[in-house]
Amino acid sequence: MEVKNYVIEQNYDNYKNEDHQTWSVLYKRQEDSHNKWVCKEYLNGFDKLKFDKNKIEVIASVSERLFAISGWSLVPVSGLLPPKDFFQMLMQKRYPVTVSIREPWEIDFSEQPDIFHDVCGHIPLLTNERFVDFLTSFSAISMKYIDNEKAMDLLSRVYWFTYETGLINEDGIFKFYGGAVITSAEEMSKVNNPNTPKYPFDLDHIFNTSFNSFELQNEYFVIDSFENLFNCLEGLEQKLECHLQNTLATL
């Protein structure tokens, strides 16, 4: 399918009062956790973008503010995009934002991405130069393997355990930078449980770790800096090829 089949208008009048209330509740919860649990790079971007705390954001307005800061723009979409379309957008510095918002009973944990997850979970880091360098370079590598199902499965694990559920070591404290953690009270609680495994970021370990996006995670990976994250790309393809060869050898 073409990307255009997913790109839609954000019909703002379709949002109900309870939708804005859901946004407000989520925003207040997230703001309360920022200083204690969320990394400084995310907070810097969050402060720059000045999101509305009381009602759902207008995607075009956020896009204008983001573009002025980092040159990235936002594209309203109906839901998840196929990997090829998604990574093509990222290479063009365009980030897809789901227009729908979760139902009230999904406030603590939503299985599917929604506008709050995309805007308040992911967009702040698009103001960070080193992180977007990682994101665009990772997308370029992913496009090389877009027709290799096994490779894309392995690369999806890298994306998942970084931009979605990643942690960063900040002055000896594990802080969140992954959007799926930042926008979920249940996921935050799971991370903060001392019995939940938190491993140093390691590509081989991540390639060997599966995930289920519809459930809370069983383990998390910790980077030391976004420079550390970007530098991992230098050996990513070599490690990926090694894992792909090992898979073929076991068939």
C-alpha cells in the first residue's frame, strides 16, 4: 500500500469532551512523573514544544513548532504504518502521528499507539539532534533489509527496546526515554519494580530478546547516553548479518 492510504486529516471536531478529558488526565499524570523518572533530553524537548495540557493538540500546530526547532514535521495517520512506509517517513524527517485517542478504560495502558502516545511520548525527543541522527540512520539501515522478514524482526527489536521502551542511565538513576514507558502508568510501575530486569544496552542481547507490544514488558535495556546509542549503528549491520547467518545455520 502507498503511504497516502494512511495519511488522513485530523478532524478536530470529531473529538468528544471525554476525549479531551482523557488527554488532560494523561497529561497531568505524566507531568507529575517528569522530574523524577524522565530523562533530561526528553524534558528539554517537552518544555520547548509547550503542549496544551487541557485538550488534545492540533497536529499541524505541533508540527509547526517542531519544524522550527529541528526541521522535523508531523503527518496525521489512521494508525500503524507498514515498516517500509514508516522508515521512509523517518528518513524524510517526517513522523506519523495517530489521530485517535485511547478510551478512558485504557488510561493506564493502551495496546495501540494513540495521539497522546505519539505526541507526548515520542515528539519531544525529535528536538534532540543526536537522537534524530540515530533515528534517521537506523531507518536507512532498516530500508536495506525491508524485504528480509527475519532481519526486520531483529531490527524491530532494536527500535522497540530504544524509542519505545528504552531507559537511560542519568547520574546513576534509570530514567525513561522510550515513549511506550513515558505514556503508560502501568509500564512505569513495571520498570520501577526492583525485580524487573534492566540490562546494559547490547545489540546481541537485544537481537536475542523477543517482545510483545500488546503487553507490559518483561525486561528493559539501558543506554549511557544518546551518543552511545548512535555509536552502536557502526557495528549494527555486521551483528545483524551474523545473527541472520546463525539463523540459517540452525534451519
